[in-house]
Amino acid sequence: MPEGAEAALVRAFADEWASVVATLIRTTGDWALAEDATQDAFVAAARRWPVDGVPSRPGAWLTTVARNAARDRLRRGATEDRVLRRLAADPTHAPADDDALTGDVALTGERPDPHATVPDDRLRLIFTCCHPALPPDARVALTLRTLCGLTVPEIARAFGASEPAMAKRLVRARQKIAHARIPYRVPAPEDVAERLDGVLTVVYLVFTEGYAATAGSSALRVDLCLEAIRLARLLTRLVPQESEAHALLALVLLHDARRPGRLGRGGVLVPLDEQDRSAWDAGTVEEGLRALVRAQRLAVDDAPYLLQAEIAACHSTAPTPAATDWATVVALYDRLLAVAPSPHARLARAVAVGSAAGPAAGLTALGALAADDVLRGTAVLAATEADLLRRAGRSAEAAAAYRTALALAGTDDERAFFRRRLEEASHTA
């Protein structure tokens, strides 16, 4: 494939997949059909663009081809005449990138509020994928498949599941949407903020599974990180007045900027205090800080992603670990726990206390978490204890804790890191 056509196809996949799928879901009401027909359109683009040239409006071209592919699939499958009639009646106009689509029929047959602030098919799709009636794991899987265009095998690998199990999860999610008559629409303006929390949670879960994978060979899944960043950017365009959307973008960017320093030679994990900060992506840090400033200007009070982004900024702007303002980090965690208490936030605060006031203080803070139902028996709790013990010079106890972390580790990268730490602690014990 000529380089220009290949680059255009890659850009189109990133920019247009969700829009095309969303348009077809609106016109057919069939999620699987929309995904399959959109995939057909991209296959056609890969075949035709190198020969015919890249169309001036790739999104419109892809939408038209996908709509025709959907018609063909419906005819071949002898699907309900009602759906065919809806497709036939739909105007042949294929919306460009950011056309505002109005008057669309929801999956329930209801018409969306004509006064909705962002009548964009992609926003409808995001809110539907992340509907609270769906189980959390289904929301993430459906978002990756429908919004990001990942294949079933790719999603299955990302979450350490078998392909048949992941395929069934997606089928059940689509069936739930149909059976529960979940509307394909943006929530009413007064409900957007509440529902947005669920959307942000799904995007952040996608990022964290990429940045700190829970299963598989690698602790880092770059594809998931980039998909989450793309979704976060999209949200800031679709709901530009929502502080937490900008804060989430800032958070994932500031974390992702450190990705080049996170894996050392041989793919071994490198902890934050040992990373080569000159390897961090300065441009991504700057973009993250700009997003944080926008979030701060829009914020009316403390909020979870805003505070986490401010913590990430403390790390990203410190030239050395010693230069980190740990007192501010601890104070930010205190504020975070006041608005969004969670075991993992308390664990992170204990680490910050260990850096601000010494490892003994960190171990004291960590001790209160030993009986926590969420953290008990996890690699992250054992590894945190091991690191604080190592820094306190209690090598024999650190080695024992690293053995526990090693036994509980979920990825090969984690196991390699814990083995190295265990060897170091054993030699000094």
C-alpha cells in the first residue's frame, strides 16, 4: 500500500471508526451489524484508496460504504424488513467529522431531546456503552470493541480472557442493551454530570489496564493506553465545559508521558524513583499540564480526577525524585480521600507518607490497610510493604514480602521485577 494511503487509512481508523459505527447503530439499531459493516468499509478502503486515491472526505466515504455494506448484510441475512426500510429511508448524506446530527431516533423509538447540548452520535455511543445498567466489565469490553474498534482477540488478550468468553461477554452486553431498552441518546443536561462519572471511569479503567496490566506477559499495553487517551480527548471535545473530562485527559497524559522510562532493558519494570526522567515525553507532559489548567479553571470544587491529575503533575514537574514536593502530594491524597475514599488511594497515600516522613511512617500508614478486603492478598500491597521495608533497611523482612508479591504477580514483567528485588534483598539480608 502506498505510504500516503496507508497513513490516511490509519488516521481514518483513529478518527472515524466511532463516528461510522455510531451512525449505523442509529440507523439500524443493530450493534453487531454496525461493527461488522464498518469493518467492511475499512477493508474496502484498504483495497480501493491505494488505487483510486484517498477521498477528500474520508469519514463521509466510509459512512456511505458502511451503510451499503449493512444493506448487503441485511439482504443476505433476510433480516427484518423494518430495519431495511429504516436504512432505505435514511438520507444518502453521510455526515462529515463533526456534523451535528439532530432528530435521530433512539433505539427505543424515542426521539432525543432537540435541546441536548451535544447532539453527536459519538457521544450517544459513549453514554450507551457506559450505561450503568451494564456490568462494569461489559462496559469496558463494549467500549473497546465499539468505540475503539479493537477486535475480539485483542480485547481478550488485554484482559487475559479466552476469545469465546470475550465474544460471549460482548453478545450479552448488546442483548442487555436491547432487552433493557437502553436508549441510544445523550442524557438530559441535568443528568450529564452524574452519568459522565461512569463514562470517565470506563475510560480510566481502559488506561490503567494498559499502563499497569493485571494479566499477560507485559505490564504495559501501549495500545490500550493510546485508545484511552483518544477517548479522553474526544470527551473534552464533546463536553468541553466539564472540568473532570479535562482532568482525566490531564491524568492519563501525565502518566503516559512517563511510559518511555517505565520499562528498562529486557522489559523489566522501573519504579518511578529510578526512572530516567530525561526519557519522559516532554511534549506529552506539556499537553497534560495544559489540560490540567483548563480543568482547574472549570472546577468549582475538589473532584477525583482533578486531584489525581494534580498529584501526577507534582511528579511530572519534579526534576528528580528528591525534588518532589511530597508534603503537597500527601495533602492532595488527603483531599482525594475526602471526596473519593478508596483502598488504592489510601495505599498510594502510605507510599507518599513514606517519602515525605520516612519509611517507618509509611509502614505505619500501611499497617492500617493490612485487613482491607480489597487489598488483602494482592501483589500491590505486598510489593508496597516490601519496598518500604527495603528502604527502612529491614532486608530479611523485605525479602519475605517480595516472595509474597512474586507469588501473587499477574504479569511476566511484574514477576521479573519482583525476582530482581528479591535477589537484591536476599543478598543484603
